[in-house]
Amino acid sequence: MNNRISRLSVHPPSIAVSATILMLFAILSAFAGSVQIGSAQSTPAPANLQVIRKHLSFTVSFTMPDATATNYAVNCSYNQGSSWSRCKDFSSASANPSTDVPINSNSSSLLVAIQAERNGVSSGWVNSSVIAPVTAPGQIGALTVSQHGNSVLASWNVPADGNSPITSYHVSCSVDGGKSWYGCADAPASYASGAAHTVEDDIASLFGGGDQLNYIVAVRALNALGGGGWRNSGALTLYNGPESPRNGQSRWYPHVGLVLSWDIPSGRGAPVQGYNLNWSLDHGASWQRRAYMSRGSNENVHINAANKGWPYRFALQAVNAVGESEWMNFPRIDPPLKQPANVAAIATGDTLTVTWTRPVGWGETIAYDIVCSSDDGQSWTECGSDSYGYQNDQTNVSFTVNDAGAAQSSLVSVRATAGALHYTPWVNGAVITSN
């Protein structure tokens, strides 16, 4: 055994080793100066996170500072953030990304977190606030209905949305006080509280008979889960047209004729727009349309009839956007006829000339009847025809009867007439024989 004692020597590093160490240090320093660990190009976190719950899904939307292709991860938590699960991954190049995310249950509160990733570099997570489960919308408030012309308008207050946007409003209507219902015009999700919404645009079509309807409107809000509770309006009475005109008056005026006047009736929900005027020339046995008159500030009309002396009968009907009223008959009024005066006759051979004076200032008389008597009024016969028309304004009227029998008369009689049922008393005159 060699008993040499090995001596451990510690040698200083050689010049070559030292140079190697210095070179490595320089390389590492240069690398660290150009690429700093942990300071690579960062990915911005999403901002303005919004989550809209829709029963078994939700819509997540947010903003990014630029429109660049980016991947996103969406995590969900149903226990206030104690645990998370991946709900969805998606990509978007929009500066305002949005996506729908399905979920398994509507029974729990929801917490959502989102993370952006670009080129393998992820942003931090951004959490939403806690989103309660979706419920049906609340009941609408302050429902009112009103008539506007031929339409029904409804307004109400928007209810709580049940943690999910209202999608529409369902509207039902009843014309029998709520015994039966039918769908009328639904309202969109954009409806604003207090706005007037047309639920019926043709009231007239609702009437199958009868004069009035007991109209009720019911409204409820809908969201992704379903419908809220119904709210019924109070009853609105709808009428099949306005009331009839009232207090009809008929007056005759010299040189003018007949003037009709009346009181404006109630439109019963829709303003009176005008009137239908009918007249009869046979005492109401038959009628014909005289005119439609738009409503004016003073309700009256001048009847400038060509034959002013006829016994016209008039009836008036009010009209509005819904329909027409019952007819109102004006009081019967006969034209004011005045008796002829100064009746006389001259017989010459086989000719009898009858004369009389027409009352001055009256233009209503349209005809005269002439009869003759050869026994001093004990009996009378027609002198030719029984009616002769004189419709001009002449004062002294003369009519010749070419009849030998009439020329033998001792008396003539004349009356003014305006139709078969309206005439003046007879006025007699003596017959003078001329040789």
C-alpha cells in the first residue's frame, strides 16, 4: 500500500475558463435586454361587460379597444364564484363582440367571467355582477282605454321585466264585458309607458247588430320565460254611431223658402262629421237622398227647392267615423199658401176667361185649381183640367177655358194648391157674359 498522502490543491481558474464565463454573462445580459421575461405584448381585458339573461341562455356583450381577431373564453359559476365551469369559447374580430351562451338551469343565480386571448397571451378575467334567475314579467300598471274616432287606444305602464328583456305585449279584447275574448293588436317590446297603442282600428266592424258594446281590453307582458299576469281595463261603451240630431225646427220665410235647424248631437265617442238629409214629396210614403252635409259651426240648412210650394217632409241623420244615427224627422210644415183674390170670369161665345190676383211677395204657390158652376154654386164641375201651373211671379193671372159648357157658367171658383193634400179654400167669382 502506498502511503503517499494525496494533497488536494485548489487552483485558480485558468485564463481560458474565465474568458468563457465572461462571454456567457455577456450573452445573457444582451438577451435579457432585448426580451424581458413576463413583459411580452399583453392582451387587453374586455371592458363594459354586460350579461342579459334569457331563461336557459344569456347574451354576453362587451367592448375591446380595437377590432382584432381575438379568442374569448366564457366561464360560468352558479355558486357565487366558489367554482367555475367553461360555458363557451368563441372568436371575434369586432370591437363590440357579442354571443349567446346556453346554460343548463334557470334555478340559480348566475355569475359570468370572460377572458380574452391573442397570440397565446391571455388577459385577466373580468367578472359580471350576480344575475338573478329569470322570472315572468310583472303585471302591467295603470291600463286605460279610450275611443278615438273609429279606433280604440290603450296605454299602460311597463312592468318589471323578470330579469330578462320584455319581448312583446299580448293584447286581448272582449265586446261582451269579458264573457269571451279574442286577440287584437299586440304591442312590440319597444312600447314605452303611457304611449297610446291602437288595439282596434275598425270599431264599426265589431257591430253585428245592436247599438252598443261593452268593450274591455286585457294586456300582459312577455319575456323569454313566458307571460306575466293579465291586467284588465275598465269597461268602455262603444256605440254604433252618434245620437240622433235633436230639436229639429222647420220654418218658412218669404222669398227664401224652408230653413231647417237642429242641435248638434253627441257623437258618443267619435265626433259628428256630417249629416245625411232625406226628403219626401209624398208625405213620407217614400224617401230620397237630398244631400250629405259636412258639419258646420251652425247646424242649419236652407232648402232652396225649385218647387217651393210642395209639402216636403225632411229627415236628418248624423254621421261619424263609426256609423250613422237613427233618423230624426223634422216637424211637418206645409208651405204657407195664400188664397187668390179678385176672382172673376168673362164668357165670350164658347170661351171662358178666368182671372185672379196672386198675393204679392209669395213665391210658394205652384198651381191653381179652377171649377165652374151653372147653378149659382149648387154644384161644381172642373173647367177643363183640374190644375194649371203658374210658377212665375206674375201678379195678375189669366187662364182661358175653351169649352162651351164652361162658358155657360154663372160662377167660377179658384184655389191655390201645392200637391194633392195641401191647398187653400176656394174663392168664388161671378161670370160676366160678353156679347
